Amino acid sequence: MRICDCFNNGRPVFSFEFFPPKTEEGLRNLFTTVETLAELKPSFVSVTYGAGGSTRELTIDLTARIKREIGIEAMAHLTCVGHSAWEIAGILDRLREAGIENVLALRGDPPKGETQFVRPADGFGYSVELIRFIRSRYDFCLGGACYPEGHVEASDKEADLGRAKEKQDAGARFLITQLFFDPADYFRFAERARALGVTVPIVPGIMPITNVSQVERFTSMCGASIPPALRQRLDRVRDDEQAVIATGIEWATDQCRALLAGGAPGIHFYTLNRSLSSRMVYLNLGKGPRAEGKG
């Protein structure tokens, strides 16, 4: 199933994102998590790709197994980091042979220990170049990333907004946003994008907060902001894990309700391989069967 077709049925599209674990136990736990979320009948799940291709084999294998064994449509992430064009072609060949139809094409973050992205020899320096390359040779349904608060490396928001239009024009059939916590940021971005000629679905990427230090680290890295009202609530419960999780679920639920009411085409959950918070937000929205979750 091509993900772009999911947006044509008149219903919100819900999806969950996972990263390949580094141990066999982690892999088993992840499959349990995905099987649990399968009961919610998401439109698709996606599997991330480590910097420099550090999880390349796991991404390919895990994406294929989820689709084949669990029966959920699965999308593989692919980045430019550390690969020549022909190495990327080899990865795409393997994905196609495994029956994968959907790819999220990203530039990718610098490898651990490095502060700047370096264009690989005979490779790509921007995700739009990767999208063009894939579109010229393959028939994958392609997604791209966008940034409601601007990419952390962008010179200004207008320049960054133009990148979203370039990705669409290069062949991206939908866009998924970086995490954010204020629906107003999404709606402002979407309005400006539409005015620029972006017509593809722009899917909000939502991360229910489970750890205060973790979200502070993530936002400092990606340039997203924590609204003052949310920061005050988190500061009050910072040292109470269960209260942090409850706060994250409540905030994300309200955020998703506002986004869907305002016309967002769906929600993409950044799960961090933990199903409970994303599952509870989904159920709070009145989606899926009522069942106990563990994550």
C-alpha cells in the first residue's frame, strides 16, 4: 500500500515511528510493542535509520518483518549520511526486493561525535537531492520532513519553508513535521506553506513527553521550543516519572485534538519505542479498541 493513498479516504491518518534496537532483547520487546499497537489498526509505522547507516541492515530487515509478519504497512527511513549515490541505490534495491513501497527520504543528522553534516563523496548533501535521485530511478511513495519552527541550521524560516516546496516538486507525496508542542506553530507553518504552493499532506509529528531531561535535550538539538505553560507543568513534576508521563499524555492529547479539529490530515507519533503514551493518546482521541497497553 502506498501511504499517499491513505490520505484520500476522508479520515485522519495515524502512524507510529520506531527505531531499530541494538540488542536481541530490544528487538523482541519492539516486536511486542508493534504487535500491541497493531490492535489499533494504524495506517502505517515507520522505522528510522541510524546516522552513517549504523542501523542500515536492521532498518531494512525490521521494516520488511513488520509488514510481512505483523501485517502493518511499513515505511523505511533513508538518509544521505555516509553513503554514495550507488550505495543508496543498493539499499533501495533491497527495500524494493523486500516488498517495501514507502520511503521517508531525509538528509540525516551528523554521526555521533560530529557537529556538522559533511556531504559524502559521490553522495548527497540535501534531502531534496535524495528525493530527486529516488524519484528518477524508483517508484517508491516518498515522504519528506518539514519544520514548523524552522530547521535548526536554516538561515531563516522563509528559506526553510522553500525547502518544503522543493521536496514536493522533487517528488515527495507527503511531509511529516519535526516534533513541536504548540498547535499554533503547525497552523502558521501550514498556512505559509499552502500560500507558497505546497499541496501535499503535512502531517504533524507528535512526541508525548516521558522524560523532562530527554525532551530538553531533543528540543535543544532540533530547534523546537517548549511552550511556557508546558514548561511550568513539567518543572512541577520533573522528579516524578509517572506524573511526567501523565502530563505528557494529557498535553499531547490536547495538542492532537486541536490539530485534528483544525484540519490536520493525521498524526505521526514519535514513540521512542515505548507504546504506552502514544497508545493512550490515540485512545483518548476516541480511536481504536479499548485495551490495556504496556510500554
